Amino acid sequence: MKVKASNNDKKIIQDLMYKKALIANSANNNKKPLWVKLNMLNMERPPVWINEIPWNEMNQSGELEIKTKNPIYQLIEANLRRTIYKWENMPADMVVEDSLFVPPQVGDLDFGLQQNYDHKVKDPSSDIVSKKFKSQIKDETDLEKIKSPDLNFNEARYLEIYKDIKELGRGIIKIKKGGISFIWFAPMDKLASLWGVEKLYLDLYERPKLVHQGMKKMTEAYMDFLNSLIKHNLLRTNNSNIRVGSGGYGYTEDLPALEAHIPVKPKQIWGSAAAQVFTSVSPSMHEEFALKYEKRWLNKFGNVYYGCCEKLHNKINILRKIPNLKKISISPWANIGEAANKIGSDYVISYKPSPAIFARENFDLNKARRNLRNDLKKMRGCNVEIILKDISTVQYKPQRLWEWSKMAINESKRFGSN
């Protein structure tokens, strides 16, 4: 059965494809070398990228309004509109490829147990909520409920969608078969959401054997999912303008390029891991209960990005035990000076400025500049990327991000020239 879409839907998508193609082929779309040099540990200046944007607050003039009716086209339309919006308003060091990937539809990562939580919503138009997880794991019997996720991939249906989109983009933009280029591997965080965070912390001390059993089960479930992706040739290279871990682009010279080795194997792409719930756990406990299991996963990949919002400045020594480590997340809660001293130029510092400044009633761009400049001073001699993320709100004033983008580029150039 072919994809059913009206002529109006098709025209909307084709117009957006054309706009993206113009951007991709423009002279200003020239930032790829910055990312390659960074990821090869030979930084020219820190690349800047803005991610995890409160899109519900961005649509001030209707440019993000979804106008197609077909559900499949709506997903493509949203992606194209957001790409164009970022380029026009807050490009920073983004790169736009002259292509459009049609991603495969696979099942959600259902591990048998579903999260159960109380939550609070501040803004109904936002998908950001505060959660308090309820414990569902009390003993070994509950751990047996953890299962490997089903792939649920319908190849025939996927090929129908791909052929339809390919025909739609003919003569406008390259349409390519997509794949899974990013898997968020955070088994301890997932386990904590099922265990209950406070109860998990207690059981690390009172019932460590049970926690180890839980991590073993969760890791094996993820590994089964990865093996299913390999079996169905669904992995795609992320040596591209694709986010790796919680950081920036994966452009590099030491992994296959975008057009090569399709499908790919894990050793040909970036992998990542994080244990955000362990931000206040000691390095030795982090290594015993998280990193020990994460390394089983990470050792399968060519390059590795580690971390997200957890504090890692005091755990650099244990992270050095990951043989293929390339990037380390340094969150707003980390001690940047200590992290920089311990990392040096050995890895990329994926530096995350605090987004809290955007949530205040009055936005102080000069303060944001001072904060960024002071933090960059502490990272002199390091390979750094500046990743603005976790932006919960800008108080419905998207211009704040536009101004920050320009400011951050200027500070990056200033840092690179010193």
C-alpha cells in the first residue's frame, strides 16, 4: 500500500526540501572542518551548537506551524522546518547536509517494566515535566520482568515510505535510507527509573548484589537490542552532522564517512553512555555499579562519548579506562577548572553552559558573555565544544537564543585566536 498524501502535502514538503538544499549548498555552510579538527583533537576554535530547544516557545511568526495532513509527512515537515528555523535564527556552527534521511520505524525500548511516576507540569504546551519515580523492583522476582526490547521493524512498509519520499525529492535533494545512528545507553538511569532513585541509593549499600543483578539484566537487554539492529542492517554512520552522546556532531577522520560502509557495524560508529543518577556517587562506586557494565557496550564502538548532566570532574581517572574514549561531558554542575586540568588535550571537553540564564524574567546577555568567557579561560589548552542544551524555557522570547548564538560565536573566535 502506497503512502497516501495530497498534492498540497507534497508541494509543502518539496518547497521545504528546496529551501534546505539551498542552505546546504550555500557558501556559509562551511563549518564541517571545525568539527573534524575538534574530534581529531586538533581544535581550531570551539564549535558552538544549540540543541534541546523549547520548540513550543519558538513559533512566534507561524514558521514552525505544521501544514501537512499525512502523519508521515508531518514528521518530515517538522524536521525540515526546525532545520531551516535554526539556520535562519541561531545557526552557530551548525552544518546542513544536502540530503534527507528516511528513518526506519522501530519499536520503543520497552524493557518489560513501564515507568510509574507522579509528575508536575508547569507549561502544558511543553513536553518537559518533573517526575518522581515509584519503585517497581523489590526483589529478584521483579528483576525477572526485565526483558529485551522487540525491534518491531516492518521492512516492507519502510521501503514503501522510502520510495515515496525518494520520488518526492527527485531533482531537489538527496533522499537516503536511514538507520539508527544514536542509541542512548544509560542502563543505570533506566534502572533507577524503575527502582526509585532513593531506594536504589539505599540498596547500593544494603543490597549491592541485587543492584548488580539488575544492571546485568538491563545491560543484556540493551545488548540484545543492538544485536537485532546489526542483524537487520539498521545501524547508520554518525560520522556526520548527527549528535553523538549529549554533545555535538560526530564528524571525524577516524571512522567511515557518511557514504561509506552502509550498513555499518558498531566499530565503525560513535557509541555513548551515561549514568546521570550517579552524579553524587563516589568514583569507586560509579566504576563498580555503572562503568563496569557500560564498558561491555562501549567496547563495541569505534569512538565513545561519555556523560550527560552528571558531574564527572572527579571521575576522569576511571573514564580513562575506556580505551576508545574521545569526548567527556562537562555539565554546568561540574568543576570546570578541575576537569580541564585532568583532561588536558587528551579528550574533547563537551562543555555545557548553564541554560538557567534564559529562564529568568530578564535576560542578561552581558552576564552570559562573562560566564562563557570565564569558563573558557579555565579550559585554555584543551579541545572544547560549546553545547547549549537542556533549555527548558526562554520565557517565550526566542530572540534570547538568537542573541546568545551570535555572542557565543564571537567568544569562541576570541578564544581560538588567543
